[in-house]
Amino acid sequence: MTVERSGAGDPERTLALLWRRPVEHTRGRRPSLTVDRVVKAAIAVADRDGIEAMSMARVANETGVGTMTLYTYVPGKAELIDLMVDEVFLERRLEEVELDGWRERIELYARNTLEMHQRHPWLRQVSLAQPPFGPGLLAQEEFLLSSLDRAGLTPRQVTAAATAVMLFVDSAVGTVVRAHETHPYATSAAEHFWETIFDPSRYPSMNHLWLSGGYDRGAADAAAEAFEFGLARLLDGIESRA
């Protein structure tokens, strides 16, 4: 599986595009596109065909212009991926949330983030270790910090808790999305393993839980349940320090 990396483009040009700073078009013809339209077209390609298929040529075709014309709006694929990620971050519309309780706000953030990844499965193929400081990322940071600041934590605990929430949610949503993409071959291989290779005497706890109903749901349901369980326990821990 191809993995792209956020923050791989030219930092200054990426930031200018993220914040829609004016860009001079040196050619005499009046611009026929906008950066917003280019980004939306790129997201549409990735949603439909995957991030591997999203190229400058494909996006140019999607917008009805030549590939070289597209480069006058976005310098390359690396910068375009950063714009795409930040745009889908904004889809959560966190700045419009009116809930007052810090816990309810974090739960909403987690579920909105899960829905975002479900709408855009290609996100899990983009490393978000160092995303640029775009409007979407800062809206996320502001929402988490302002929510947790209501919990009665110290300033350092607020920032630590916000990071913990992001780490959990980013990891957990990837597991939930992958659980819906199980290949038939993998299912067949798993069945073969449990029926012919697994030794119950070597793994007694696993066998006990299997016989007691601990694994009596599919991978997708199990991942969704683990997401809710883990989120609740994380918030319980934060609440205990408030």
C-alpha cells in the first residue's frame, strides 16, 4: 500500500496555499480555476479511485485544463496532498459546535473524525506525523484545547490530554476503517488457521474467551466497539485528574 507523507512539499508555498494568500499568475490569460476547485477535484479523484490514482494529470483532466496549467495553481502533488488533508479536516466544522461539556465535545470530535476517515479512506494512506499549519489543523487544535481547558486541568495537562486524544483517535479510526476492508483471502486464511493450526492448550485465555463469546462479532463490529470502549476509558482517565 502506497503511503504519502504530509508536509513533504515546499513549506512556504504550501502555507501560502493553505491560507489562500494571493498568488500571481504570470500568464496573460485570466485564471480559469481556483485553488479551491483544484483541491475539491483532487479529493474527488482520491475518494473515487484512491490516493495512488491522484496525480496532477488526473486532476487536470478532472478540471478540464492541461496539466501544465494546473501547475500554475499548485506546485506539485506533495503540496496538493497537504491541501486535500486540510480541506477534509475542515469538513468536521468544529468551530460551529455549541456543546458546553468538555467530555461531550471530545466525543463529538472523535466521532466526527471517524466519519471523516470513513468518507475519505485514502486518509489512512497519508502519514499525518507533521502536517502543515493550515486552517483545518489549527481548528482541530483550538477545538481540543478549548474543550479540555474546561475540564479543570493544569495548562500542561491540557496540552498532554489533547495530544493523547489525537493519538488515540488517529490510531483507532484507522483500525475501524481497515476492518471494513478485509480481503476474502485474509478471511479464508484466518479460518484455516483457527481450524487446523491453532493450539488451545498453548493459548488458554484466548480459547476461553472464544468459547465464552468474547469473539462473537465480526471484525468491523469489534473495531467499532473497541473504539467506543477505548475512548470512554481515556476520557474517564482525564476526568479523574480534573
